[in-house]
Amino acid sequence: MGYDFRGIVTSLDVMKRLKDKYTSAKVIPLYNGLIVIPLTDELYDEINKNQGTTIPNYEYLTDIISSYCREISKLGLVAYIEAEYFGGTGSQNAMVWDSSQVIFEETLSQSAINRSLEILGVCKLQGKDEFDTVGLGRHRDTEDW
């Protein structure tokens, strides 16, 4: 069984200060004030409008999505995360912005998501990593969120 996820993680406080820019965006509460906006195919198309250029080492992060994350980060920390695994093989990518600046990036690793969540303030629960603490494993595919 595989795992395929991509999305934007930030705080509920940051999202409350933004207007609903994209009609297909779903804001889903995670843990301790964090939310995730899964980057579904519909949202990906709505944001990019067939014009985005993919950033190297990422499957779905485009320059347009990056600009949106940079804009959001003026209000607080924002992370873009993506992971793809099948049969135990795969990798993760993550980028974190604060005040319009990239403060963390890790690609093609096994720990990018946990490290980005730690930067966003996630304190892992006993016996769990940051990924499991916030509940990113509750669905195996982005479209299921």
C-alpha cells in the first residue's frame, strides 16, 4: 500500500486572516492549532492555471504555489510538504517560509516532513513522530482528504 500526499501546513490563525483565495481549497484542522490544505488535483489546477513551472526536486511544488506560500508567510510560518511512498520506498520534500523567506528546505529525504513540522512548533507525542502526532497518516492519498 502506498502513501501519496502534498499540501500546505500553517496555523489556523494565519488562515483566519486570509480571504478564501481559492474556491477548491479545503482547510482541515490537524493538531494544536495547525491546519493542512491538501493540494488536490483540482486545487493544483486552480492555482497554476496551466502556467506554473515545477521547482527542481519537487513533484508538485511550482513557482506559483511557492509564491502563494511566500505571501501567506508574511502572517506566520508556512510549510509545503510532499511525500510519495510505495512498498516502503520513496521520499519526502519540504520547504518552510517565514516572513517571505525560505528558512528550511529538504528534498528527497526520509525526514523532511518531520523537520518542517518541528519548525512549525509541533512537539511530538510520546511514542510518535511529528507526522503521526499531527495525523498526516489518516489518509493514504491527497485526494482522500
